[in-house]
Amino acid sequence: MSDRLPGFSTLAVHAGAQPDPTTGARATPIYQTTSFVFNDADHAASLFGLQAFGNIYTRIGNPTNAVLEERVAALEGGTAALAVASGHAAQVVVLQQLLQPGDEFIAARKLYGGSINQFTHAFKSFGWNVVWADPDDIASFERAVTPRTKAIFIESIANPAGSITDIEAISTVARKAGVPLIVDNTLASPYLIRPIDHGADIVVHSLTKFLGGHGNSIGGIIVDAGTFDWSTGGKYPMLSEPRPEYHGIRLQETFGNFAFAIACRVLGLRDLGPALSPFNAFMILTGIETLPLRMQKHCDNAKAVAEFLAGHPAVAAVNYAGLASDPYHRLARKYAPKGAGAVFTFSLKGGYDAGVSLVSKLQLFSHLANVGDTRSLVIHPASTTHSQLDDAAKVKSGAGPDVVRLSIGIEDKEDLIADLEQALSA
């Protein structure tokens, strides 16, 4: 191509990929191997010493996974990426590079229920402490900052409520505190929002959701924006101090604006081991090729369904930022002008029992714990994904007892509306 910067749809199909040099295969092959042969002893030593890039062992890196990493980094506008086994694995690997026992990170209250559980309970075993802030009150992030704060974590579009987070405002807080802003961009995908453009330093995804898009493969990814100076103030010794396992290399000094992605690979993935299988990487790559087409259809359908629900007598409220009446509509127009996403919630006048009943009566919607599928999905968060929270915490996270979450697929919108109509009438 010329010097023209490729567009999003072109990157979704081509970024990171070339015809296979041996066979000429146009689709990226599945390199289903554990290990890779070294050229000689010196080549092996240079790979293990981080003096050369190349393949050693699929737990650390794989050519199929490398195409996926380069593609998502290109779509997000980052310098490098690392694919791992799941979105939860991505969060563990990211925070392992940033936190020492006793350190803190600030997280928005409106998060996926599994992340709330991971942050509140599992991370205690590592001595990592979460401090909660309200994404609707930017000052609450400022109040939460202490000398122990090492990161801020938010979702671009919050799960399950579909509310839009003011990334730029929270980025300003992070900059003032001298800590990186981590944004989970799973529900938006880079088609709708690119958090790095708004001040994010690290982006994570559950590849399982909209990027893969077909509900057939689990994966996660970490994208390094290349924007944070890890040597400032000695806060991040994993990146700024000599690494004894690599003969004293300082990752920030050696790898510059993709040092964080390298740290996640050679200090996190290498030792914790949550590797993504090459087969899953292949499946997710195939899904990403149609991401722009799918996401626009998802969003168009979601808006139509939300408008229908907003006028239904059995519905108490609809929380969808694509509606002009929604309190997050202004932020949606700023951050996601192509659409406010495909995951949102609505409240039923019949409360908890009505929510449980509705999901059992839907026929086209699948009742399961996932989002971002081509198929439309439904769940009652208070009895499932957020059931580990007390009632007050459920409400704060957008998963109150009367709330139903929808993930709108790419079917015909008229069929989705008809299914909801029959279930609500019943």
C-alpha cells in the first residue's frame, strides 16, 4: 500500500497477517505446537536473554497468537499486545506488574460481577487491595488516591448497566496521581471506543466477547499504549529495576514504549502460565475480521430493542445510553458516536420474581452467562453473575433485583422484539 493509514475495517482483516512464507496459506495457520527449534546454541541463548525476538515455547508466545496480538494492538492504537487465556487472566497479569503486597488500586464500582469478586476476594491472597470509587463522581477517584495507589481500573462501557464512563476525566485523575489508567474495553470494542485516544495507558479485553464474537472461544488480551513512564518515582520496580532473571536488564530502559507488554509476557505469562491456545487465537482472529460489520448491527438492533422496551407498560426503566433520555447519552455521543453498544439492562415493575420469570419465557434469546455473541442473550444478574454481592452492592453495580441484562445479537430486530413482547405479555 501507499503511505495511507489503513482504515479500521482493513486493519480488522489484515493487521499482523501475511501469507504463510512456507505454504503460501492466506489464512493465518494454527501453529499447534508446544515448542520451536532454535537455529543454534547462540540463537537459543539470545532468545532466552531477551536479546532477540522469536519463538521459544507456546506458553510464552506463538506465531498464531502473535498475529492476534498485532491486530488488536493496531485496532486499539497501542504499541504492542499480549494475548492470554481469558479476560480474568489479563487482569491478573496486568496487576502483577504494577502491585506489590500491601499496594492499592482504585476501581470503578460499576464493573462486571466477576471482576468485582476477583478484586474483592481473590486478589487479597496476593496482598493487593482494591479501593472502590463511583464513576459518576469523578472526585471520588481523587479522594481514593493514597501513597499506596498504583493504578486506576475502569470499564469503558460498564457491565451490566451499559453506562458510559468518562475516560478523559478519570485519566486526568490518574495523571495527577502518577499512576496508569487501565480500561476494560470489552463491551465497546475498539470499533466503538478507543480508550488510548482518551488517555488510557493500558487496555484489556475479554476476547471471548465482541472481538471473537461467536461464543466459541475464551481468551483475553492486554494492550500497551506506550504512554506511561514506568521509571518515574520508583513506583514500578518490575519495569524500572534490574531484573535478576534476565541478567540485570531494566525493561523500561531496554524496550521503551512497549516495555509494559514485554513485562506482561516475560514476567507474567512466563511464570503464571495463562497461555491462550493457538486454536482459540485462530478462532478469535476469524471473528475480528467481521467486527465492524457485527458491531454496527449489534448497536442498531440494541437501539431498536431499547426503544421498544422503553414504551412497554411492564417495564419500569431502560438503561441504554443510546436513548436520548438516558443520563449517559451525552457521554455516549462523545465517546461512542457510532453506537452505545449492545449490552444494556432494564428494570421490570414486578421486581425480582418478574426478572427470573422473564428469562424462562424468552424463546429466541439464550439464557446464559456471556455477552457479545452473534446470538441475543439474556440473564438476570441478581440471581447469577452478581449473586455473590449483597443487595446494596448489587444496586451500586447496576444489578438490582429487578434488573434484566440483554446482549443484543445480529438477528432481525423484528424477531427480537416479538420474542420480548410475547415473554412480557406472558
